[in-house]
Amino acid sequence: PITHELYLLEVKTNSVNLRKDNLKEIHPTGSLVLENGSVFKGFGFGFEGITTGEVCFNTSITGYQEIITDPSYAGQIINFTFPHIGNVGTNIEDNESNKIWARGVIFNTEITNPSNYRSMKHLDFWLKKNKIVGITGIDTRKLTNYIRENGAPKGTLQFSIKRKHDIGNLKKLTKNWSGLLGLDLASQVSCKKPYKWNSLKTWDKKEGYKKNKKKKYKIVAIDYGIKKNILRCLSDLHCKIKVVPAKTSSQEIFSYNPDGIFLSNGPGDPAATGKYAIPIIKELISSKIPIFGICLGHQLLALTLGAKTSKMHLGHRGANHPVKNLVTKKVEITSQNHGFKVEPDSLPKNAKITHISLFDRSIEGIEIKNKPIFSVQYHPEANPGPQDSKYLFKKFINYILIKKNYAKKKRS
């Protein structure tokens, strides 16, 4: 019989595909059940329990802590295609939100002891503390191929130390879950009341997080599930930021007298979130204040213009996605995380497509003609990922400066 220790050794070297009879002998503590009835067995880690969500995959090779803490993963179980997850541990600086909204995580190999000077906690301990269920030792390549061919499925993940797995119940839980289509999650992950960002700028290797002391521009950021590094990127450019809940009225937003308005990333179906977001954004557009949207913010802007969104086959999630800027003709390598897209044929004539994916030609950016309003589907703030697209934050500030200078000339 294969012992637990031998199994872990073989998993570490990624050199074994266990047969069902072997799995029975080692009594796995983890189970993953997909909506088609497929069962993957391995070893549980993190929080002991059961969780149901949409099973997606992320191809990034760095930044697992930032990925897990991205609120856009609410309602999802993340399958990491890179095998070595956990080797740099976790720390208090790399969280993208104060709470983890992802439903669970799937790793190929056992979490190793961390080897990084910034590590403060072992990933397994950190996941336990944050009540995130995980499984390791399964064939993540096989799972990824399934998702590529069939789309992101619903799934239920269980970690049981006592090795008690009711597969029939796990199948039932999976079948009964509604899925992400038609689900508004932005209102769940959004902040409950307005707050001022603490002015921290992006992380520096020598000095860590420095504070922005020059607050030239007032920004109101609507929180649909905002990542902290977006706020840091705005702080880099001397912005003073007020973060407000997703359902904040346009009147309250205008009361802060903002120079610019930011529409954040977030989880769930944009059409469901749009039921309350679209009327607010319509009034914001009419104000002529510069507006910048990312990810869900991009989709909500498009919906406000009259476009339609649809669920993608498997979505874009990774840190190496090529996007073509149709204005400059340059290609940017981008960080992405979305499962919905804007339908190009539904865009009105006053909307211009500025960026497209070189993977599938889907829309990656739009702007409103003759207005200081634009958005992108991908993540220019990265974390993790390349920095090719950070210029978009400067573009936002340039629109603010143009409006300010125009107002000055008008007064004089």
C-alpha cells in the first residue's frame, strides 16, 4: 500500500497518477466534486469544512496571496496551474482586501515550508485562520483541461480530517448552487460605509509602503470589490481618495466635490449589479467629471451606455495576457481576472473600442467619444503581474488636469 508519506513525496516530484484503488488505501482527506459528477481526491489543508463555488483556474506563477485576497474571486474556487504555491509564505502587506472572499483553493503539490524574508505565516496556517478550504495532490492539469473544454463548472470542495466524505451530498450541494450567472456579489464585498484611503503608495523594496503627502486631486472610488493596489496606484499620483459603498447615490458622490470618479473591479454578474449601479453611473456621466473604470467597473460603464454583457466560456485569469492598444498599436502584457465580457456588437456609436485581447479578440478597453471617460477590462494595477499598463492611471489624471485647466481659463 502507498503510505501517506510516500504519496506526498511522489506528489512533490509530480511523477505519479494514483489509481482509485491506491486512493482508497491512503484514505484521502480532501474531495472535489464537479457538476458533471467527476470526483477528484487528494489531501485537504487550510480550514476543515465544505465549500461550493465556480471552479476556475489562474495561470500566474507569482502572487498567490494577492490572488486569493482579490475580492473579484468571490464565489469561486481557484485552481492554480503553477505547482509551487506557498513557498514564499504569507505576510500582512500583500493582502488586496481585508477579508478573503474566494470560496476555496486547489494546489497541485503539498505546501512547502516558506523560504522568503518577508514571510510571517505559513500559507496553511493563514488559510486556516481565514477559513478557506483547500485541497492538494490532485491532477490540476487534468482539471484545467476540463475547464478549457467545458467551461468553468460548479463544484464542491471538502476537507475532512476524519476522512468522512459523503460524495452524494457533495454532488447535491453542487447541483443546488445557483452559479455566478445572475448573481450580484458586489453589494456583498463592498465596504459598508465611506472611508478615506490611508494614502499608502505602492510597495517599495527598500522602504515598504510610503505615504502620499501631496494630495492634489480628490477621487471618489466606488467600491464594487476594490483591490488595495488600485488605491495605492492612485496615491502614487498624489490623489486623495474617498472610497464609497457600491450603492452610494450620485448626489452623495457629488457632495464630495470630486475631481475624478473611479469605478472599481469586483465579482459576480455585471448585469445583476447593474440594476442599481447603472442609474447612478448615468448621472455621474452627465456631470462631465472624468471617470475611469477597471474590470467590473468597465462592464458597468458599458452597460450604462446601453451595451450588453455575457458570461465567458472559461474567463481570463492570469498575469501574462497580451492586449493590443488600438490607439497606439502597441501590445501590453496584462494581468486579468474576469468571467464576463462586453459584447462588441451591442456598443453604441458614441463608444470607441480602445483595446482588444490577442487571445480571443474580446473587448479589453473602451472610451466615450468626446468625453473624459474610459475603462479597461484588465488590471493595470497588476499585483501580481506586469506593469505595462500603469500609464492608464496617468491618463486618468491627465483628464482631470485638462478639466481643471479648462475651468481656470473659463473663470479668467
